[in-house]
Amino acid sequence: MERIVTVVPEDGLHARPASKFVETANEYDADVQLGRADTDDLAPAASMLAVTGLGVSAGEDVRLVAEGDDAEAVLDALEDILSTPEAEH
């Protein structure tokens, strides 16, 4: 299962948004990876180092890929984090 999402938080996937993203990815029974939408390179969403290492900024599109029993639910939750301004979390 795959989804393309535009990153809304002002700081992109850094600091608090990345921490919330990784924490959420680890709460579900699914293997989740993410990467920039314009590349085939994917990183494990369960790794803070991998997520922040992508250097994704606000306004960029990312590709989320999930496999497992909770794939759709985790994609919904992660899309919510990425598409909501940080002040609302």
C-alpha cells in the first residue's frame, strides 16, 4: 500500500514532527518506509535517524509505503501528522 503526501509542518520532518512520525509508525503492526516522492530511495519510518536524514522540508511530497495488517491505518495516521500544521498537534 502506498501514498504520496505533501509535508505541511513548517519545520518539515525535523525535530518534533519527525519524533511524532517515528513514534506513530512504531505503534502499528506494519512495516513502513518513506522517501521523497521523486525518487525510489526509501528509508525505514521507524528510525528517527533515517527520517530526519531525509532532510524533507515543508511543501515537499513524500512517498509512504506500508505492508502488514495495519498498513492502511498507519498510512492514515502518518498522513494526518504530515498534513497538519505542527501547532495543531
